[in-house]
Amino acid sequence: MRKKVNWKKFKKMLDKNEAGYGAVKYRETVDKLKEDGILSLEPEGNYQIVGCNVVLNPHSHILTLYFTRKPDAIEYARRNYGNALYEVMVDKIETLVRS
């Protein structure tokens, strides 16, 4: 069964993620979503949200989080960037070129 995530609430937590209890709660939530396989620190094979050539994915500390499921990426983008005045896309990262 696919777990349902309230991405709007998650984004509010991300926006308040500065210090104290809010930051601790956000990190705990990120850790749980990573444990459940919903978010990942690995870009390859996962999804990112892009607008104006900027990755709009949530982050954990300074690391970008990637969505493991396209429907979650779409829902997060729709709830958080649906009214943007620029095009927002969900892309799958197939392969990374490493040097």
C-alpha cells in the first residue's frame, strides 16, 4: 500500500526549518520519509522538480532530496508551485555523468 504524504504540510515545515524544535521535527520527518523510501539523497533513478533551470526539491541541511515516486513529485510540485508564473517540470534523472 502506497503511503500518503501531506506535501503541503511538509513544505510548511521546510519553510520554518530554521532552528529549535521546528528544525528537529523537520529532520525527523525527512529521516522517516527516507526510511520509508519516499525521499532519497541519491539523484540517479529518482525525480526532481525544476523551474527556470533551478531544482525546487526539498532539502535536508545542504543536501537535495529526490522523490522516488513520480506521483509524489507531481503532488509536491502542484501543491507548492502550482501558481508559479514560470513553467515547473518533473524530470526523472536517468544517469549521472561522473568525472
